[in-house]
Amino acid sequence: MSHARSILLGALLILGSAVPAIAGEIRILDSMGLSRAAKYIDGNGKVIISVHAQDNKEQVPDILLSHVDGLAPDIEGTRGPDKSVIFTDVPEGVWKIKAPEQAIVITEVKIVQ
């Protein structure tokens, strides 16, 4: 093996080991299939959905995140402050918000690490 070839091979090995793992994407769709949030993260993320009920009820209805490909089970959120629903440990993928028909208006969707 030539000297130049071994230097090139060594450089490729060093550069290849310095590249971090590629982050996965979490994408959240509303009931119409429109993208409401997307973010590349390392590992699982937390999704916070802020809503208000169309009939002005104080309590937010049950909301689920459903994996669009059916590769993961639905995730049930917990009610948070200020009419929000919080989903923890959401793996990468495309997720659709499932709620009772005409029950909510989504005001904000955030994805955090």
C-alpha cells in the first residue's frame, strides 16, 4: 500500500469516528394531516400541545399521539397547566394528534429534548 493511500485511509477513519450520530426527527401532524411542529433531536423527546376546547369547557379532552405508520403504540398525554397536554418519551417518527372530533383548537405545539 502506498504511503499516500495509508494517510488517506487514516484520515477517513479519524473523520468517520468524529461524526456524531444523526439525530432523529419528530414531526407532529394535526387531524387534517398538516404539520404543526418538527424537530431533530437525539433520543426521545417531549411534546407539549396547548389547546382550548371549542365549547369553552374548562377541561381539555383526552388527546393521543398516534404513529402514522402504526409502528408504535399510541401515546396518551397527561394534562398540564394552562390547558396543555404533555407527552413524554416520544420516539422519532411522524405522529398525528388524535382527539374527539371538533373538540379542540390547537393553539401551539412544541417539541423539546
